[in-house]
Amino acid sequence: MIAALFDCDGTLYSGQFGPGLLQYARAHGRQLAALRYYADMAPRLLAGKLHLIGDEAWRRPLVSDLAWLLQDWDAPRVAAAFEWLANENLLPTLRPDTLARLRHHQAEGHAIALVSAMFTPCLEIIARHLGVADFAGTRIEVVADRFTGRIVPPVLTGTDKDRAARAVFAARGLEIDWPASYAYADSFTDQGLFDMVGHPIAVYPDAKLLALAKARGWEIIGEA
């Protein structure tokens, strides 16, 4: 079977999960947690821009520390946050060109999976809206019906994305023809997904991915 893998932030839509969740948290009593997050991330982002640390060294905590914003919230409160985030902040920014590709793969009967670093409950809402059955995201820890403010490792970025994609289809007993399959993403850190398939497509790519895509002759959607 042919598969089509889709990253989400920056690929399927132009919105961003992290800033959206921070916006919601600040509006719902988590101003101090948001300030803590910004204070912790600022030096990491600076070190990343100065190339003092690798991409994954700052990208992973960029996602994992967002769980602080949910600490001690119960399931209904977190569900409300993700419903707002998905339906009011992310899905309204769907990219028509990438969405058209997803619909094409659905029409062809291909196995589709959303593979994203975002928290799984939010990713599930997006997948349901798009009619996609399979998805893999970053899981968040719940103890005694309360969110702890921690994730369940790993953050689904970089090399963990390709392992997760394989696991999603293996769990369903699907045998994927990877050389005939497709991957859509916007970041250089998604190279693991691209290397899995015979048809990598760079979507609104960052500078490093754009250079890589041009060097390898990959299809590019939305080049600036």
C-alpha cells in the first residue's frame, strides 16, 4: 500500500501549535506559567540561532515545556483548550494547496497519517476534522485524572517521526510500499520522514530544507 505522511504546523496549515496554546493559557489564568516558558526558552532559542546547539536540542524542549501550561488541569478543561486551539487557531489557516494533496491521496485510497510534534489530543481533533484515521503526536502525562505538566517521552520530532510513522501502520498490519510513498513537511528537521519515501515534497520550506530540496531535486510547494 502507498502511504502519504503529513506534518502539520507550517505544512497543512500556516498556524503554529505552540503560540496558539500560549495565547489560550494566558487568557485562562496561566500567565505565570507562560512567563516561565518564555524565560526558559529565550536562551535556548538564542543558542539555536547562533548555532551553538543543534536543532533538536532546542526544538524538543520548545514542545515538551508547553505541558507546563496544562499542569493540574483536568480532562474537560484540557479538552476545551485543544478544541479552541484546533478549531479557532489552526484549522482556519489550512493551506489550500496542501489540503488538495491530502484529498487527492484520500481519493486514491492511500494510507494517510499525520505525524506531528504537537500534543496528541489536539492532533486527534485535526485528524478527525480532515477525515484521517492515523496520527502520531507527542503524548502528555496524566495522573489521577490531572495533567502533570510533563510529556510522555519522546517529543515527536526529528528521527522519532519516522519511527512513529512506521509504528502507526505496523499497528494496523499495513505493509507500506515506502519507495512509492509520499511525505509532506516544511522543516529541515523532517529529513527522516523524507528519507523514508520515494516522493518527498517540501511544503513552504524553511531555508535549510529549501536548499536541500533543490539540491536533491525534490518537489517544492509554496516556495517563497
